[in-house]
Amino acid sequence: MLFCTGLASTIALNIGISAASAPRGDPRYVQLRIYSEPGCFEQNKGEMGIYGDKLNKCWTFGGATVKSVRFEYTLRDNCTVAIYDDVTCHLNRHDVEINTCLSGDNEYGSYLVHC
């Protein structure tokens, strides 16, 4: 049982989802949900909470296969989410609107949340 918990935490960290709780006082600005299949229905990989330390910087999905992303909510109206095909936030920017699914046949490699 301990092995399974440790393995789950390691996998979560490798795909960019923090297994530790956020620091007290650091709000979750944006919540994304990632999927390894197109359509935002199958192969849910979990939610990604974007906290203050992750804002306005390029981040990867940590090697996870991501073919669709749902922008579930934002704490502020001025937060935007951009998903990129590459891991450096340069190739093929896809803007995701709140409560919508970004889906494609190719994998997405990185994201940028700007608030």
C-alpha cells in the first residue's frame, strides 16, 4: 500500500501536478484538467491547480501524453490560458476559454497561464 501511494505521488509530480498542498495563503488561480485522449472525456489524467508561483511562466506537462485540456475555472477574470504544441511555449499557441475543451490529434507539450 505504501508503495502504491509513493508511486502515485511520483507520477503526479512527473506530469506537473503537485502532490503536496499549496502553501497557505497561495490561492489556486486557475484549474485545468488534462486528458491523454482527444475530447476531454476519456483518459482523465487529473486536475492541475495553477498557483501564484506558476503564473506568467512556461511549464511543461512533464512528459505526460496530453491530447486535450479543459480550462475549468479561474479565480480572476483576467487570467488567460495558452497551450502549445512544443515544450518551450513557442510552437502553435492555442488559447483556451474558460469552461471549454481544447482538443486535437497531436500532443500538447506546454502551457502558460497569464494573470
